[in-house]
Amino acid sequence: RVKLKDEIIHIQQMVEAAEMDLNIEGDPELTNTPLLVENVLSMCLKEAVTNVVKHSQATSCNVLIKQSPHEVLLSVQDNGIGISDKVSTLSGHGLQGMRERLEFVNGSLEINSSNGTTLTTRVPNL
Ligand code: ATP
Ligand code: MG
């Protein structure tokens, strides 16, 4: 069972090894979130940042965690080459797996590509 805080340590190492800047905004200590949902978010964070390191050619990566009583929003943004609409729905297992796991906890995934890539996931707390 992976907590978001532990995954953050892991992504810090990954991004540092890639010589990219990492900014983290928000509190990774989730208060109202079931462990299963936190596990899904941790997996999304890992996959999203792995993709930034592998594919984006970015120089920086921003992670935002926003908690409200009803939901958690996690977004991962990079300033790289961007992702095409086709690619984001068709190829690879990472994004597909993210979508499937998010669906399982009634969450959502949004991919935005303008000035790099922004991946936004939202999950309800219950
Ligand atoms: P896998 O995750 O199964 O190891 P993958 O990373 O290629 O393989 P996905 O994670 O589903 O697969 O990503 C699909 C494709 O989207 C990638 O191959 C890459 O072309 C593109 N992509 C994903 N994230 C980014 C990003 N941050 N910047 C640019 N391109 C991206
Ligand atoms: Mg991937």
C-alpha cells in the first residue's frame, strides 16, 4: 500500500536523476481519502511523472495536490513537447491503466496539451 507521501520521495529521485526541476504544491498528507483511493492516486502520480521523464523533454515538472472535503485533485504538468490527442487515447499501457484504475474509484483523467502537457486526475473521497 503506497501512500502519496512515499511516492513523492520516489518521484523526487526520478526527476532529479533526469536533471529536471520539480515543484510540489499542496499537502500530500491526505486526510479524508480512503486508502484504496490514495493507492490509485499514488499510481497515477508515478506513471504521470515517469511519462514526463521518459517522453516530454521538459525542463521542469509541477505537481499540484488540492484537497477539498469531497475530492482530491492531483495534477502533473510539464513544459515539454506536449502530447497529441491521438496518442493520449490510443497507445501505451500507462495512460490506459491510469484511466481504468481511476474509473474503478469513480475518478477522472483529463489530458491537456498546450505549452507542454498537463494531466489532471480527480477522485471523490468516497
Ligand atoms: P508505458 O507507460 O506502457 O510504459 P508509454 O509511456 O509509452 O508506455 P503511456 O504512458 O500510455 O505509454 O503514454 C502514451 C504515449 O503518450 C507515450 O508513448 C508518449 O508518446 C506520450 N506521452 C505521455 N506522456 C507524455 C508527456 N508528458 N509528454 C509528451 N508525451 C507524452
Ligand atoms: Mg507511460
